[in-house]
Amino acid sequence: MKTLRAIVSLSLLAGGLYLFITGLWADALDINRSIYHRNGGLIVAIIAAVHVWLNRKALLSYFRSLPSIKQEKFPPSPPVEKLSRRSFLLASIAAAGGFILGFFWPRRTPELGPYSDVGEFYHQWSKPGFRSLIGHLVQWGEPPLPFKEYPDAPLIPLPKPEPLRKISVEEALQRRRSIRDYSREPLSLQELSLLLFLADGITLWRYGIGFRTAPSAGALYPIEIYPIINRVEGLRPGIYHYNVRVHALELLKEGDFSQEMVNYCLGQEMPGAAAVTLVLTAVFQRTRWKYRERAYRYILLEGGHIGQNIYLGATAMGLGACAIGAFLDDPINGLIGVDGKKEAVIYILTVGKI
């Protein structure tokens, strides 16, 4: 029985250490429901129950020795067994073992050969590991502001987004296609308002966070949208920024930039024919300060979520949309006025009447 108690006690200690490590891991990677942590907790609860049952006599004896409320004087406390040096050493090793193991656990760093694909290199390099888990406890710089605004730019409020057509999600998915041919008919301001809202608009304010139509890792929302307007009723042609916080447009540059966008998209004619071209950029530090080397994965995923929202929203509104992935990054970054390092273009979509 003494051996069984020792085994159960050591199992309980190991289980607690396991829960500590998996809890850190789940928190660092923003895993809200980790089966490893949850199932580990259930197992530790069972072990704890067994531990209580095996030591029930000692526990009952302890509780019986507690002073009664009716007693005027408290009896002497039961002697407390001193912690031996060996027990203290074992406890210290168990407590520090997880930290040491995580910090010094060897992490394979992929080698980039002369003919290797840099995307594959990044994919291997950004895999989470025990060592990177400990690294998550130290943030990469300070988090930037969650919204980008241009206080000196003219602000054009957008109409309240209201549905213009009603079709099911299933029908929108079935109809969705990349449409490259557009009519010369302009979009209405109401249509543009709804399109931007469906793309990445705020649907709920809670805990000081503006939750949006597209999911985002850690609700950090690194994507900004720059509409380049060719033909929208009530708007002058030019480069705008979508101020998502107040659902409005900020005019950055006035003018016709359709031919520049055709050139910067390697001769693809859609930016010249579309009513509006939506340039999606990423403010990298919004995600990087928390998710470190894995941030770029999450940012590209979020760009894809917003792109699909634009596709489905345009389809439901009877518009055509087409995504563009081949473009000259630096000229477009310069055109919309971002540095290409802290913030850079990652995706382009054109939308127009068909």
C-alpha cells in the first residue's frame, strides 16, 4: 500500500507538471480548446481522487483533530512533518524540469540550400516547438494600435450597410466565379458601403475589441483595405483608406490611377475596367508581437478570409469580383503610401458591375 501511495503521489506531481506545460502551450498558441490540456485535467482529477481515497484515514484524522467551535481553548496543533532534503530536491527538479526541457529542447532549423524554395524554408522554420513555446513568453515588441486612421485626410462617411439582395450562402457559393469583364456602370455608394462591411466590417464591440466579419488570430486584425476608386457614385476617383472603426472612407490621393494599377498588376486589365480595386495590406506588428515567427501564416490566412468575403458579398449583390496575386509590390506600396516593411500589400481584388 505504501508503494501504491508513492506511485499515485508521483503521478499526481507529474500530472500537475503536464497541465502546467500544456496550459502555457495552449495560451501561447491561442488554442482555446486544447484536447491535451482538457483530457490531462480529467486524468489528473481521477488521480487526485485516488490519492484522496488512499490517504482518507490520514485526512479524517486530521479533520477530527481540528478544534471545535465550542472549545474555549484550542488544542495543540498536530506535529507537522518536516520536508526532507530528498523530497525538496525531487520537487525542485520536477518544477524546473518543464522549463529547462522546453528551453533547451533541440529545435531542428531547416537549411536553405541553393535550390530550395524559400516558402518551404519558412514553413519549416515557423513550426511551433517546445523552445518556441517558452519564447512566446517574451513578446516581440509592443503591440501597435488596432486601427489605422489618417486624421488629416478628408473623411467621407459611408451609408449604413443594408442588404441589397437576398440569396442564401449556398447559392452565393455556387455562383461565385472570378469575373474579369465589367461594364462601365458605376457602383452606388450604398453598394460600396455594404461591400466593405461584408469584407471586414465590425459586427460587435465587446471587451474593447471590434469583432469583424472575417476571423483573425487573437482578434488582432492586421489587415487594412485601400479602395482605389474608378467609378463610384458620389466619390471622386482616387485612392482611399477604409476607416473600419467609424465605417468611413479617408481620401488619400485624388486622381485616376487605373492605368498605373494595370501596369503594376503586370498588364492585367481588371484594375482598369473595374469600378473599384481593393488593395489589402498587412500591418505585420499587430500579429507579430504575439505570434512571432508564425505571424505571417496567420496574416495570409486572414487576407484569404477577407478575399472570400469580398467574393461572396459581390456575388450576393450581383457584382463581379476577381482576385489578383501577381503584382509589383513596391510600386503599389508607394502608390498607396505604405513603407512595404511595417505595412505592405498582400492581396488585390477588383469589383465591378457585370
